[in-house]
Amino acid sequence: MREISIKIDKDNDINKPHNGKHITMIEVSPKGKYLVSCSEENKTIASWNVEDVNEGQLKSDYQHIIDEHVEIVRKICVSDDKILAYIWGFNNYVIIINKLKIIDMNNHKEIELILDIFSNSYYHCSFNLKGEFIFCSDVLNRYGTYHKIIWIYSTQTKNNKWTCKKIYKIPSDSELLEISKYDSEKIYLFSNNNFYEWNILTEKIIKLFGNETYKEEYESDSKWYIKKDFRISSNEKFICLRIKNKIIVYSIDLNIPIFFLDINNDIIQSYNFMNLPDLYPLVLNLSFPNELTQDTLLNNRIWNSIMKYCWKNSQLPKELLTENLPLLSLLTNKHIFGILDGYLEN
């Protein structure tokens, strides 16, 4: 991992787009060009141009004000050409409604999706390396039955209207956990107490892991509750699956799980995976929640262990050594981003 040190100027108000309020969520674009941060307390989303570094300082270049009636932001994502998308929720006194909003931060205009059929609640959104926008939503058919549909849109149109390229139906007994940012053909599902990788083009399904422990706990819970406890990160060599405080590392070449990590166990040097640098970004990104929760301090233990190991073996510069490690983290091939005392750190 190539080291790049970037400082955030905390004394400059332009770098406080959330007015000093706590940042609760951060995401980076597929190629690492842009980063977005969200503060639900301040009801703002800010954009940071990672490539526009002036004298070692990273500055925010856009702020989006979230509507007052929005009760929760479920998911945020950003493209490499500075387009923001997020899923937000509110209570209509009957059910929780989840809606999707897309903003072109280059011209401050909202993007319209051309849909031929009505979409109800949205559950996932992301941009991939191909410049496509992908989301999942419930669609009501003529018989009153909801289906989980994955939509893939081209983002190349210039009139602020995007047209759908492909549609895929998720099996009715499955819940979508994640869509690969690096391979849009691969999605990750939870079904019948098992976790699967599904190639939506070839329809090939690979079982990653299964455990009866989660049957009674999740079979009747909502998809958002499932997504909170189950998270996926992957690259061309490994798939890492987090289930609550456990992380399972799956080898794509071997087609088997090769490591089982406990977030509550800070003595992880005993695992051979410390000799596999390709795993660091995946494990670190899973070791923190997408939002601040009561288990944040527990999650810091695995981060502390990996950081101490890297410093001990001279894999990180001494300037990054600190006892005040960020609460949330996002790691790419060039940068480590974190949230400390409500500020974005790099």
C-alpha cells in the first residue's frame, strides 16, 4: 500500500462542512477520487476531492443539506465524477419508507431515474468501476406481490436523466447484503442461514459460509437489521464477511474459508493473515460499523492490533502512531480515512 499523508486543516471553517458536528458515515468512490461524509446530527453530506491536495491539506468542495423531514440516512455513495447518491428514510406512521436521492454535485442538479414500473423502498445503492449506478428496490407487480429487483443504470447521459440498462430479480427467499464495487456481476446474498456469492449473469452461486446459529435470530427480522450485522468486503483474491463480531476470510482461489477472526480478540498477530497485506484494507474496513453504535470501542481493538503490528514491522510511518485512533475508518490503496472528534482525518 503506497503511503500518502494528507492533513485536514481543522482551523479553517471551509473544512468544517458539518459545523463541527459528529460525522456518522463516510464512503469513497470506486477509484478513490472522491469521498463523501455524512452528519445526521447536522443533516449535511459533504464531498472531499481526494486528488485536490494543496500543501498537504484536503478540503471539502461541496455541501448538501438534507431535508428536515428525513429521519435517517441509510446509505451514501459517490461516483468518480462527483455524483452523490443516498438512501434516506422516514416514518409515515404506518411503515418506514426508504427513498433514493441522486445529486450531480458539479451542477447542483438532481438526477432523475427513468423507471417503467413503480419502485417502493430502496435498500442498496453504489457506483462501480464501469461508471454504472446500481441499486436494489422492492417493486410491486400487478398481483400485489413485491419483488426485490437490482437495477443497473448508465451515468453517461448529459440531461440529468438516467436510463436503465439491465434488471435482475433476486430470489424471493434471499436478502441482498452487498453488490461488488469492483465486479458488478457479483452480489452477496443471505438465504436460509447461508451466505452466497451470486453471479447475476451466469447465475452461478457459491456458498461462502453457513451457520444455524443465526436462523431463529434473523429469519423474521427486517433486511436493514440484517445488513447492520452482516457486511461484506472483497477484492480479486479474498472475500471477507463480517457477522456481528466475527470476520470470516474466504479464499477465492481455494473456494474455502481460511481465517476466522474475533473482533473482541486483540491478539490477532497469531493469525497468519498478518503476512497477507492484501487483507488489511478488507479487514480494517469491516472492523468498524457504518454508523456509530455502542460496539464502536470494541471494534477499535482489531484496528489497534493491526496498526500496532504494522508499526512494529515498519509498514506504517511513525507519524501515524497515535493513541487516539479514529472511531470509523475507510481504507483504500492510497489513503486511510477516519473520524476523530467529529473531524475527517487522513
